[in-house]
Amino acid sequence: MNVSVERPVLEDREFRKLSNFIEKELGIRMPDIKRVMLESRLHKRLRILKMSHFSDYCDYLFSEQGMRQEFPFMIDVVTTNKTDFFREPDHFVYMENNIIRPYLSSHHGSGTFDIWSSASSTGEEIYTLAMVMEGIREDYGALNYSILGSDISQEVLAKARKGIYHSSRIDVIPMNMKKKFFLKSKNAEEELVKVKPLLQKNVSFVQQNLMHDRYNIKKTFDIIYCRNVLIYFSTEKQKKILLNLHRHLKEDGFLFLGHSETITGLNLPYVSVAPTIYKKS
């Protein structure tokens, strides 16, 4: 005989507690329309923790032990980590042809660039940037660069550090670049590829919540990518993040946002130089 087990239901009280907490700590808006999504994503955590009710989960999450042990898992559940290699490719074309190469041409072929991917997720953006920079270095051997990747989720940062992907993830990359920058798994059935050490040698990763008042990143950057992140935040929180990023840009540094994002009307110290590309003013 099959015995059906009722799935826990996220009641109004628990949803309000969780949604308020998520917006306060992560800056991510969680209106009523997202209740089903949040309930569905947290069901796995309830199963793992062997809990039958969301009230039990809230009691645990908001306890001292839960803040230490469960909060990181909840972050991974709530945050959306959609990314691809060469996503929004015109940004990389602009960076190469309007920032990096002109600078090198006017400085005898040498220069150093510090780049920050501030929501790097599982690493596709980071390694795309590294591929672009390595391509430029073939023409300008004196080019030096560093790329920092940050994310709020330790889980996606761990994946990014490994640099291992299903082979279908690199379908968008030209064949000559695949051969140059990726290694195939010896087990063909796994259909996995790994980025070569050439791409990883100038890359580092750090956990960072963009909602914090101050970032634990001490350096400034020539270029910051913060793409498809602001759409999850209120206007007030967008301004807070953009001002923090401004402090981490070098003079005349560039900020790249996602194609669905804009700072128009926010009265911030940036100048638009191309669609969704801004310069520190």
C-alpha cells in the first residue's frame, strides 16, 4: 500500500519571516509572487534536516547554530546562478577594442589591468575574461592582468575554482579556443572539460556579499563586471551597491552592467560610454 506524505507548506507567517530576512541580509526582493519558488527550493533543505514544518526550519535557521551552519546553505538555495561563457558578448568586444588594446597601443605594448567579476557564480564569466586577455597577450606580450571573482555563495565559488564543466557548456566557444584553453576528460562518457592552468594562473576567488556596507576587498580595479545582479534589488539597494563598486574603481575605471540594467535616474557618479557600460566620473 502506498502512503502519501504531505509536502510541508510555507505559511504566511514563515514566508514573511524568511522574505524579510532574505531582503535584509541578501538584498534580494522576495514578494508574494515568489512564495512558491521559495517553498519549492527549501523543500530539499527540510528533507536533509528531517524537518516536517517550515516553522521548525525557521526556528533552526534563526538560532545561533543555524546562523553558523544553515545560513550558507540557504544562500545557495535562494540565489540564482545563471551564467554562460561569453554571455552578452559585445561587452567583451568593447573591453578588448575600446579599453585594453588602445591603452596598450599608446603605452608601448605594456600595461597591467585588474578586473573584478563581482558576481562570478560558477566561473564562466571569469574564464571568459581570461580567454580574452590571453588572446590580447598574444599580440602584446608585456600585458599583465589579474582577475578576481567574487560571489555570496561558497558552493558556486568551489565550482568556479575547480573550473570543470559539462562539455555542452562550451559549445558557444570557437573550436580553436576550446583546444587552446580546455582539457577533455580522459573518460569520454563523463563529457567533462576542465580549463587549462593557463586560464587559472591569474585568477583568484573570494566570498563577498555585495549588500555589505564595506567590502573585504582591499584593492581597486580598472574594470568591474556586475552583470544581471541589480535586477534582484530595490532601487535603494542598487544605489548602495553601485556606490560601493565606485569606491573600488580606479580613476577612469569602467563598470559593466547587464543588458537589462541601467543607472539612469539614480544620480550616481558614472558617465555612460556605451549601452550598459559606464566610466567612473
